[in-house]
Amino acid sequence: MFKSRTLVTLCCMAVASIAHAQSNLFVLTTDFATGNTAFWEPQESEARVNLLNVHADAVGKYHDGKVYIINRLGQDNIIVLDENDLSMPLLQFSIGNGANPHDIEIVSPDKAYVSLYATAELLIVNPQNGVELGRIDLSAFADADGLPEVSHIVRAGPRLYLSCQRLDRDNGWIPVEPSYLIVVDIASDRVVDVDPTTDGVQGIALDAPNPNSVIAAGDKLVVSVVSNFGDLAGGIEVVDPSNNRSLGLAIGEESLGGDITGLVMATQDKGFAVVTDANFVNLVRPVNLATGAVGPPLLGLSGGYIASIAVDGDRLIVGDRGSFEDPNAAGLKIYDTRTAALVAGPISTGLPPNNIVVLGPQMIPTAVADANAEALPAQFGLANPYPNPFNASVLISYRVDSDYAHGELTVLDMLGRTVRTLVSGELGRGQHAQQWDGRDDAGHIAGNGSYLVQLRVGDQQTATKITLLK
């Protein structure tokens, strides 16, 4: 038997610098031929290993005292465990041969959604017995191969947001632009058309293709998008679910120093990105979406493949699989999210760690209001641009309270000279938004520093300051 979520005061020197309630960890492990599991309590120096054989390609999800193991392509089933006994399944049910389940989101004791990577449907099941409750057609988002490649699911309020990669299987699995977040209403089990003025059912179009993580952080969704491996066209994108609009890349892959392959958020703005550099070395770097800052790589990692990271309070847990040069470096490594200091590890998990499941509810703190996330003004004016300062692009939202008036939205330097004209022409009443990619009218990248965004409509004029940090 295993203890349920434990509140402890750490006395071990290796972890004494973090003093807060910590959750137990359940880890899916693999050598890519076989799979197993491990369990670690934060006050213990070693993990308990080889608890339960699982698929070599499995991931897990925690919800309300239970762990849901998703055995992906080749086994296509879900195992349900009680957190107090992680070696004996309560239930195992099939998803359908070849369906390749990727994620599960439990919304009530008797209703859950499962993403099926190899079909154009979202499955609805009863997680208590595995009985199918229905399916939602997602074929409207498929590319030419007929599949939308939906992977991750995140819930925000009454809706689900599904990462839709749209990879062309007939052409080397390259992403077909645009990729989407598909929005599903939980009450009606219907896809939400986010743009009824356009033919067909529309999702939230992403600025960069191939999303691999979606996280609810405060009142925004944070998405890691890798684009094509090696092109450095992806990064960390922010989506505003209140108006179903992407706010663009807060941090690009050029700033990250490689392809982003994973992301977790410790607060609304601060997180940690897994990055693979040009030499295929895996790094974990602190990021700040509000400022666009990217910190130096965390110390103590092997440089080998990092398949999973997780945040639990003030702990960052990194699943380091080790490297050819240092296979003994494999295991869990624990960092303080506030200082990025290594405080414990490596903690062996038997086979190398592949997916980390925190056995406790995960909440990203939202107590401190984000000054950059204010609502649009009720009348004529500019909202606070987001993010600000910015690195890759900034979203400028504004409101016009008259019909068919000539308007201009321009970026000026601090001497009042026009750097970029973003909008010029007739503007209708209502709210609008425009991105600036940091380039001038000639297409050249503007220099670091402060700029003014000026909105002029008829005889009305207002301005706000933004800061570009490359």
C-alpha cells in the first residue's frame, strides 16, 4: 500500500531548502522496449521501482485520488489506479485498436474526454467503467491526410481546448499551417465555432504550427509550438480564451536557443522550457512571458533526452533520461522554482523516467493580478499591449466608438518619428487588435528600447508605451 498525498517538513539536507507541502510522485518509465512505473515520496532518498508493467509508450494523468495511465499506440487502452495502491489496477479498458490515445481530461466522476491521435474524433467515456458515451467529430480540422492529429487537452472553465497539430503523414509528417486549438463546449459536447462569419467551423488559429503543450495559466492559455524541427520558427505562444484569439509568440525559439519540446508554468508568467539545441543537447531554461526573458540553462542535467518535467508548488521535477556519456545521470532531479537551484537527485526510477505524474491537484497561482491583462477600454482607447516588454511580437488591442471614421494605428520612436504604420483606413465601431512583429515599414528589425503606439481616429487621439527587448 502507498500513502496518499503527504504534507511533510523535509529534514533531508538534499531537499531542506524547499519547505512547503509536497506531493508524492508517480513516474512512468521506459527503455522504449518495455515500460514500468515508480513511486517517490519527497521525504525518501530512493524511489520504489518496478511497481507495474505498462506500455513502453505510456503517459499518465492524476485526478481526484486516481491515476489514469494512457497506453498509447500498440496497446490503445487506459489503466485506472488508486493512488493508495499503485501496483493493482482498479480498471483497464480499451480505446479501440489503432486509435492511439494521447490524453484524458476528467470533467466529472462519470464523464471524461480522450484524444485519439490516429482518428478524427474526440472520445467521451465514463471513467468509472470505460463505457463509451459518445464521440465528437473533428474532421473539419484535418489536413489532406484526413486526420487533425489532436494530442493534448486542457480545461478552462466550461470549455476544453485541444491541441490540433495537423501533420501531413503523406509528406514526412510536416505541419500544415495553420495549427489550431479546437474549442469544445462541455455542456453540449459540440465544437465551438470561434468565427461564425467565416464558412465552416473555425478553431483558434495559432501563429506557429505544431503545438506540443497547452497550459491554463491565469486567464490565458500558454502553448508551446515547435513548428518544424530545426527551423526555429516556433516558441511559446499565448492565447486569450475570452475572445478566442492568439496573442502571438511571447518568446521565440531563437531566443530559447533551440526547438522547444516541453513546457511547464510555475506562475502565470514564469515557467520552464525544455529546449533541444542544434547539437541535440537537451536543456531546461527559465522563461518569463511578461518580459520575454530567457534564463541560463539549469545546471546538473546530463544533456540527454528529457521527456517530461512537472511543477509541484516550489519544486520543478525534471525527468533526466541520462546520456550515452553518462547513463548513470538518469533519474529525477529536483529544482527550486524560485532560484533554479538543484536541490536533489538524481533519484533512480529503475528504467529511465518518461512521464511524471504529480499526485495532487495542480494549481498555478493567480493571486497577483497581471497588469498586462486588463480588459479592453469601454470606449475609445488602447488597452495595455501584451506582452510588454515583448520579444517576438506584441498584441495591441483598441476600441473605436464611431462608425466608418478614418483611423491610424502607428508605432513611433521616442522622438515622434513613424517606425511602422500598422493600420490606416476606415475603422468600424467596436474592438480591434493588431500585432506588431518589431519591424519597421521597410521590414527591418527595430532596435531595443521604448516606443509609442499611437491611435488616431477622427479628432480623437491616444497613445501608450511599449518596450522591445531582443
